[in-house]
Amino acid sequence: MRLLLRAWLRDWTRHPLQRLLTIVGVIIAVAVVLAVDLANQSAQRAFDRSMIDVAGAATHQVLGPVDGFPDRHYRDLRLAGWRDLAPIVEGPLRLRTGDTIYLLGVDPLAEAPFRETAAGFGSVPVQRLLTEPGTVLVPPRWLAAQETTADEPRFTLRTPAGLQTVTAIAAPDADAEGQLWVTDIATAQVLLDRVSLLDRIDARLEEPGQAEALEALLPTGLELVPVAARDAAARELAQAFRINLTAMSLLALLIAAFLIYNTQTFSVLRRLEVLASLRLLGVSREQIVGVVLFEALLVGLIGTVLGALAGIWLAQGLVGQVARTVSDHFFVVAVTAVEPRPLALAAMVALGVGLSLLAALAPAWEAARGRGMGTSGRAALEQRAHGLTGLLFVAGVLAILLGATIAALGLGALVGGFVALFLMITGFLLLLPRFLAAGLRWLGGPLAERFDWPLPRLAGRSLERSLSRSGPAVVALTLALAAAIGVSVLVGSFRVSVSVWLGQTLTSDVYVVAASPASARGSAWLPGHWAETMASWPEVDTVSTGATMDAVSGRGLIQLFLLRPHPDWLEHLPLVEGDAAGLDALLRDTDTVLMTEGFSAHQGLRVGDRLEITTPQGRRSFAIAGVYRDYSNPGGTVLMRAERYHGGPAPGFGSMGLRTADGVPLETLEARIEAWLQDQDTPTLVTRPDAIETESMAIFDRTFAITHLLRLITLLVAFVAILSALVALQMERAREYAVLRSTGLLPSGVSRLVFLQGALLGLFAALAAIPLGLGMGWVLIEVINREAFGWRMDVMLPGIPLAENLFLGLGAALLASIYPAWRLARMPLVPALRLNE
Amino acid sequence: MTSQSPSVLECRSLGFSYRGAAGVTAVLQDVDLSLQAGERVAIVGESGSGKSTLLHLAAGLETPSAGQVRVKDTELGSLSERERTLLRRRELGIVFQAFHLIPTLTALENVALPLELEGSARGREARDRAAAQLASVGLSGKADRYPEQLSGGEQQRVAIGRALVHQPALILADEPTGNLDSATGESVFRLLLEQVAATGSALLMVTHSTALAERLDRTVRMVDGRLLAQDEAAAVGSPAAGPAA
């Protein structure tokens, strides 16, 4: 057995490049899939951690108006005998450096049963929160990463009450992650400008009937909401994002599978003669299969180990991107460590080793049966490959039809969308070998004849007769390029839609917004009288105000957008359902709301339905009069006139938009606002719509930055696939090239031939990727995106990405041709001529 | 052949060696050989005696370690790889023992290949000339067959057609009947001689068969990498004569 293994494995030293390519295939496959999985898991962990830190072990929350409720209500409840309650003041704040932190103000005496962050109560740091105002507990890892040598450094925060300095002490929980800063409630009330106010009261109500009893005690304006209702929405959104990432990693997996298959089968097929000789010497079939699978196992193991290391390294880069996206859209999270889970690593071993074994199994079995030996056997193998194209074609058509049916009927919601997408992708890929064979036949036959092209004839026919090599390589490249196009279509269409929507929405000339980041329930609030004051200025034509807040509704906690609009606002609102005529009066005079597409999709509500919403006057039923397009909140928003919510003038709002009076330069109005704001206590930001648009688009681009990275990785995989296919062709057809050379083909001619073959594969893949990529983009937009977010958008044909794609395909293929072309042109002829003699 | 004919191949003090694990191995030593235009010379010798290496050196497929090879007054050692290829394209035709046809080209296309590479004929003209050549080797009815659809003898006929279609000055044949049965070998050999006679090319043929060698103008024998003189060759004795091996 030792000699047998030696006979088989000595090829590693004789053809190291081939083995390297095989191992690289496994490494890339394992690395990409593991990296995306790790990034996903780490972000999810950070997300869960944030939810636990903030919501803790509470089962319910007492919520009131968005600008807070008096903290005496909490005292009253404690005095009434309710002990399992914890008051909270919370909100995001920005450090002077620009980083955002999330401040959680707690009552350390009431906290212990609720949150891990206060589990160390009794420890010196937590006690200091009570005794030393302006002290905050900061995650130790975050603190360690700061460039400060002080034991207890001081940090300056931009707060609604101006710049404030706090003393940071390391939280007792050494594992605390992220940017959640915990402080005593009194300090938080000062920092967040909510003196004597609370944002919520957390409650642990585990006994039956407790919730009802507490609810009965609550004064008007306060509501008891189950926690599940609050974080379910956020969790669902993060889930949608994760699904998109997982889809990308599955795509990478699919491409990687082709790569592993291609390199593994080739490494066996190329040595069929060795197997034939061994069989002639009396080696049994089982031994042949054993020795081939042993090598595949070896390749799989080496590739998996190195791939896992590369994947962990890659994940460090990805995880930051993912965390940032989650922070931008959902919640402030920070991930500081990537920790591979044993299950994920086991899955990677199954992927790397399993795919390697699977790919080697078929040729090993062929070899053991004595088929496919020698050059005539190789021809027979190719003949079988040609025969198989018909079968694959039929299977492909069936898969496409099935996928299209699922997509058209909308079966299975989001999962159904993904199933449809993968069926259509797989179906399309199965069609390719047949088209490739036909195309190459046409090129090597009638086309080359007509234009009298000897080299294209040779290139075309050689590729056609090596369909088992050229087929998988083209499929891998097509898939990578199609994924790039699909993502371009999605991102491009999305970007244009968001840009158009921002243009429609931002109809004021200048905006005044609260300086604190408005990403959570406790966002900063501008005084209500500001709108009236500014509206009275001669420089101002009209003023609009907007406020985003979480409100309790019959559908759980929802995002409410309270608007006091410009008079012509409905002309700019992208209404997709409902009648604009008379809508303004309806919204102003009756309990009527509008909802976004996302809200409609998530809640399953339609125009004409009613929605119960808790307002300062109590719970009221609102009619839904229309649906409008909005990309600001993936979970959807309900729009209501501010005065209807408040039952009169709004006491405050998050932002206001001003339009200049005729003939007044914008700069004049801005100067007036800035001068007026000097005398006000509330920190604000004056900004123009283009700045908001720029910031919004920057967030948008950050969100999709990860897809570009994955696109590059898939292209790298495809590049390796083409390279390995061309090297395979070069080795298999070495004698043929040697004959051509001895017949008079120049070394440069051989190089041209190889480049031509690479270009043909690249061109075919690039052209095939266009319909597949556009189809993928369409399904992503019309099925998956709609199912995940409920957003509709116009599908844009990405002209530049399509051209880019063509160049990328050709470029990757030509780049992959350089080495084989160089090697073949310098190949010693005599040994090559003796091959297989 | 007359000694006044111009020399087509001239080997002077030719040597070839390679460095292996066991040190330097001399494959060919001090070989002098000359072929006149139209002359047909056989190289015989045991396996490993250096016959094929001599042929490869003459074709410019290998570079000699010592000495010179001249093809029609052009010294191969002074040429670049590209120039050697161009010379091979123009002046040489090679017939291999294992045929070495391009499997992705039909019989006709295989024969037309040297014309297209050389550029002396393209398109229809190349195909017409190739068709004529194919007819001359008796395969006009199988022009559209691929190599794998032809018998061994037919494949070698196509190879001969390919080697001669551009009327080279020198044909190098390495055991052209080595892979064929005796009857087929005989017919292929006869065809090769006819074709060489028709084009006026010189022929340098490596063979194991003394019987075939004797039918050429001259036979040289190689022993351990050295070319024996005519009288030495006679002294060493002829191997058993027989059909084409």
C-alpha cells in the first residue's frame, strides 16, 4: 500500500502547481463561506447583546410619550408595592471624536434582576455611579482601545445640553462589548436633558394576571407593552440583512463547489494512465478508489485548515462592515472579536473535505472500473460529457420553470424567493455546457472556415473537445459575473430609487435638526414654539416640522412620523396607493394616516384598513388612506399630521424644514437662523438638503460596501477556476501543442492560442452572465427585497456595470491565461512529443 | 544520389548530453552526417543508441551540446527559437512514430495546417492543395474524418501528407512504421518513398528494420551515441532482416 500511495502522491512533487491550485480552490471556498458566516454570527451576537443590555430580563415595558414622562410615576408604582420595576433613561450620544455611544441610565438599586451590566452591583465601580455624579461604566475592551494612559480617563460628550465631560470607569463585566455606556439615572437625565423624566420603566411580570393589574394602575398616557413586541421588529430587520449576506455566501459556496469539483476531477483524470498501469499490475478496484480518496481527503484537510485560518482573518475585515451596517440601520452595536463557533468550523470541514471527496469520487470510480484510461479513454470521457449536456439542458429548463413558477406565485415568502432564485440560477447554469459546446462548434467550424482563421479553429475545437474542463470553468466564471451584475442591478436600482425619493422628500431649502443622533426612541427634541417663531420671519415662506417616534399601537410598537407639512407636500409625496385628491383635508380633519410600503408589507395592512394608535389623548382608531414610498425605515412607518396626534400644536419635534421667501438668498436665511440659535439652549444643526442627501447616500454606500467585497472574492474564485481549467488544458494537450510547434507554429502562436482560449471562455461567460445577472437582479428586487423589506423600486438597467462585467470576465480570463501561455510557449518539445507514446 | 547535389543537412561533430541525477550522460558524441538534396538515408541502431536524438537535433527540436547542424546552409545554433521554428515550417516535414495528428482537426485540416502556418496558401487554395495531397496518399474519401475515426495506417498516411504538403527540402521520419502491423507498415513505407520521390525532398529515417533501411540510398548505424562509418557498420553486422518493425 505504501508504494501504491507513493505512485499516486508523487505527483505532488512533479506537478506542484496543480496541487496548489486544487488546495487553493478548497482554501478560497472554505475561507469565503466561513468569513461570511463568522461576520454574520458576530454581528448577531453583538445585536443580541445590545438587546439584552438594553432590554435586559424585562418582560414588559411601561412606555409613555416620546419626550418622556415624569419619574414620579415610577415612585408611585414602587410605593404601590411593585418591586420588579427598573426606571430607564436612554439615548444615543456622540463623543467629541464623532463616535456614537448609547447611554443607558439605570437605577443601580433596582437594576440587579434586570441587566448583566448591573450584575456586579456591590462592586466598587457600580457603587461609585451613585456616589459620584458624572461617572459612567464603559466596556473595558472599548476603554482599552482608547489612546489614553489615565486610569479613569475623562471623555467629552456632545449632549442636548451642550458639551459635558464624564469620568469613565471600566465596567465590572470584563466581557462587556460594544459601545453601551451605563450610568446612574440622575447623570443620564442631565446628559440627555431629561431632568425628572423617564423614557421607560422595565418590568418583570411573570405571574399570571400581573400585567393586567399593573396596566390598571397606569395613568393616562402610559402603556404597558410586552418586550417581545418591541425587539421582534428590530430582530426581523437584522434577520433580513443577514439573509442577504447568507445569500451572498451561498453564492460563493456554489462557485467554490465548482472550483473544487473542477480541480479535483482534473487531478484524478490527468493521472488515469497511472491508475491504468496500477490496475494492470493487479491493484484492486477498492485500492484504487481508496488511494484516490485518500489524496482527496488530504487535499480537503489541508485546504480546510488553511481556509479556516484565512476565513477567520477575512472575517475580521467583514465583521466591521457588518457591524457598521447594523449600527447605521438598526441599533448601535460594536463587534470587537470574531469567535468561530465549533458548529461553524464543523460545517466548514464538511464543506471542504466533503466536497473534495465528492468531486474525486466519480473519477475514482470510473478509474476503478477501468474506464477512461489512456487517451482514447479521455476521448470517451469527453464523449460522455457531451452526451450529458443534453440531460443537463433538460434538467436546467425544468429547474428554471419551477423557479419561475415559485417566484411568479410568490410561494414560500422570503425563503420561497431564495429557493426560486437558486433554482433559476442552477437551471441557467445547467443550460450553459450545451450552449458552450454549440458556440465552440460554430466558431471552430463554419465561422473559422468562412473567415479563414486557423487559430480560432484550433482554439474553438480544442475547447469543445475538452468540455469537461471548459464547462465547469465557464459555469464558475458566469456565476461570479452574474452575481456581480445581479448585485449591481439591485444596488444600482436601489440607489437611484433612494436618491429620487430623497429628492422628492427633501423639499425644504434648509433644515434645522436636533444635534443628537435621532436613531432611538429617546431622540432629541426641538421646542414646539420654534416653528411659529421662524414662520413669522420675513425671510421664511413656509415651515414644516417632522418627528419620528415609537408609538404603541394595536400592532405593537410602531414607528410614527408626525408631520406638519408645507402646503404643497402631497405634490412631492411619492404616493403609490390611495387618492391624493382631498387627502390633505382628510389627514388634517379626521383620524386618518398614511403608511409606507414597508409597513404595509410587514403588517399586512391595506388602504381602507384601520389601525389603533395610542396618542396623548388615549388609544384611537385611525383609517389608512394611502401608501407611500419611503426607504428611511426598513420596518416601515406610519405618517400622521402632528396636530392630530397631539390634539393641538406639537410641543416639540425632531427637525424642521424652511423654505425661503421669494427673492431671499438662502445664505441670508441661514445667517438669520444661526444668529437666532446662538441665544437658544437646545443644540441644533443647520443643514441643507444636499448635505442630508450626501450623508444618506454615504450610509447607503456603507451598507452595500460588503457586497462589493464579496463580489471581488467571487471573481477571485472564478479567476482560479479559469486558471485551473487552462492549466488543465495545457497539461492534457501538451503533446498537441508540441506537434503544432514542431509543425511550425511559433511560440508566440502558442501563446496567442492559449490567450484566445482564455478570451473565448471569458467572453462566453461574460455574455452568459448578462441575462443571468439581470434575472438575478430582477428576482432580488421584485421578490426577495419586496418580501424582506416590502420596498418597491424601479429596476434599472446598469449600463456601465454591464460593460464593466464584460471587461472583468475577459480580464479575469486573460489574466488567468498569462501563466499557461508563458509556460506552453517555453515547453520543451521532445518530452511533450513523447507523452502517451 | 549524386555528390554534386547541394547539401540539405550537415551535422558536424555533433554532441548531445544532459545532466541528470547520475551526472552528465552523453547521448550523442561526435556525429558527422551529411544529406544531399533528394538523398534518402536510414539511421539504424539499438534502442537508446541516440537515433531519435539525432533526428530531434536535425529538426531543431533540441539544441546540441557540441557541434553544428546546418539545414540548407543555415546553422541552427545561430538561430533564435523563433527563427528555428520558421525554418522548420519552411524546410522540414516530420513524420512521427505515434502519428501525432491534431485530434481536433479533420484529416484535410491536418494536412492543410503547415500551408496555413507557412502562409504560402490560405483558405480555399490551402484546402485544395491539402485535398490533392490527401488524394495522393489515398485518402481523398476520408478528408472530413477526425484522426480517431481513422485506422493507424490511415493516420500515418495523413501524417505523411502533412509532412510533405509544403514540399520541404528535408523529411525527418522517426520510426514511421513502428506502430503499424507489417502489411500496413509496408504500404505506408512505400507511400513515403513515392511521396519523397515526387517532391524531391531528402529523407532521413530512423528505423529498427534493416530491411527497410536497405531500400534507401544509404544506411548509417548508431552505436552508443556514435555514428559508425560504413565499413564499421558492415562489421557490426546486420540485425535480422524482416518486415517493417
